Amino acid sequence: MTARAGTLYVVATPIGNRGELSARAREMLAAVDAVAAEDTRHTGVLLRDFAIDTPLESLHEHSDAARWRSLLNRLAAGQSVALVSDAGTPGISDPGFELIRGARAHGIDVRPVAGPCAAIAALSVSGLPTDRFVFEGFLPARSVARRRRLAALADESRTLIFYEAGRRMRAMLADCRDAFGDERRIAVARELTKRFEESAQLDLADGVAWVDADANRTRGEFVVCVAGAARATDKPPTADLDALLTELVALTGTREAARIAARTLGVARNSAYQRALVLARE
Ligand code: SAM
């Protein structure tokens, strides 16, 4: 296989199992003039495993503009370059966007060498609807910002896909429960295609307990898929929610009323809470 002159290849690499490197990716990495990598040591190991000796260049989020420009100049001069990240598809919650945008802006041919992506791998085994979905990538690390982002997604009816690190899983699932309600189904995928791979489908009410059940579940790489909210047509009429909230608020207070109403009518707890606040003001 020969690489086309002046072409930027965006090459997907394994998310776990080395066998995921496609034959075409392997050939392309050997054929190009240079491989631009997020971490040259990491990609160096991959290339060595496949006996590929193409020169490696570092290109990461913090690379200065001169580095991007030098690669663009080389592409414009007819060299071929493969862009790779540490795992999966470059540009998907990974560096690469600036180079790809720059290449497009300069009329450089950009071609994918398609392959693994953790989001799609997790969705494919989630058991949740795959016909329409939203990729949200990483949520904010800080709780206030994360909760705000989740609240904005509470009524999204498409399946949601999040990336998360093991050390934040507990807090993330607790915040998801508050925003989406106890009964929303989730599919959690950990260390996909690696030695300690596991995946589970559960209600959000059981998310934190699932993490706590095994110390390994605060380590490693995770994808969390969350079922979308019931569509407007499937939702109980607002009148039902209002009537229940009005009765419950008088008995238990706003938060508890929202929790019970959400569970009873199958709506997001945050939506019920917001509605209870509106009713209290009226
Ligand atoms: N570009 C990559 C892709 O195409 O999936 C994603 C890179 S992003 C920096 C890394 C995140 O992807 C991890 O924190 C985790 O959320 C997810 N991820 C990557 N590999 C994974 C795996 N084998 N199992 C589960 N999640 C994984």
C-alpha cells in the first residue's frame, strides 16, 4: 500500500486489544512519511509491536502553533502524515481537531482510516436505543458545573454517552441520579476489550452501589450510556404531575415531593423539582 502524497490520514488505533488495529491502519502507518502522535512513547510501543519504523512526531493539545504549521507545510509540500491518539479515534475527546481544521482550511486532503471508538463500542453493547444518540464526552470535573450540565440534559430523549475516569465514577453517577431520577436505565462499560473488561446495565438508583461493590470500579476507563428521557408524548400530563406535587409538597416538602413524584410518574427528579418550585411560586 502506498500513501497518497499530501494527504493527512486520521488513523484509529486500539482502545484495548491490540488486534483492533486494522490491517489498513497498520499498512498506512508504515506507508506514510510521518506519524503525528499524542504521546510518542505510547505510540512508539504500538509501532514497535507491529515492526513499523515510520518517524514519530509529537502533536498534542499543548503543542505550539509552530508545530501545527510545520506539519501543515509538510503536507502542503506533498508529504503524507498519519495522525493518531493514544487510543481510539483521534479528535474524539482527543487532540487532532486543530490539525484537521487547519488541513481542511488549506485544501489538504484528509482521509479517515476508520476503527475503534470507545463511545461506539460501549453503545453497541449497551442494550439501550442506538437509533439516535448524543455524545457528550467528558462532563466537567467540578461538581457544580457537572450538575448544571446534567440538569440541561435531563429532558434529552436520545441515548446519552459520557466518558469518565474511574476516580470520578461515584460522584458522576450520584449526580446523574439526582438529575435524571432513580429509574433511568444506564449501561456502564469499563476497560472495554482489555483484560478486566466488564459492562453492566442497571437503574441509576443502583449506580453508586455498583461502584462501591468492587474497589476496581474506581479505576480504569469508563463509558456511561444513559437512556434518554421519556419523549414528551410518553410523559404524564403536566396536570398529573402538578396535582401530585401539590399534595406531596404539603406533606413532605419540596425535595422529597419531587423525588416521590418523579418515581411515581417516571419523570426526571430534577424536572419534578423545578416544577415544584414553580408551583410554590404561583
Ligand atoms: N479517542 C478515544 C475514542 O475514540 O474513544 C477517546 C479518548 S478519551 C481521552 C479517553 C476516554 O475514553 C477514557 O477516559 C474513557 O472514558 C474512554 N475509553 C477509552 N478506552 C476505553 C475502554 N477500553 N473502555 C472504556 N472506556 C474507554
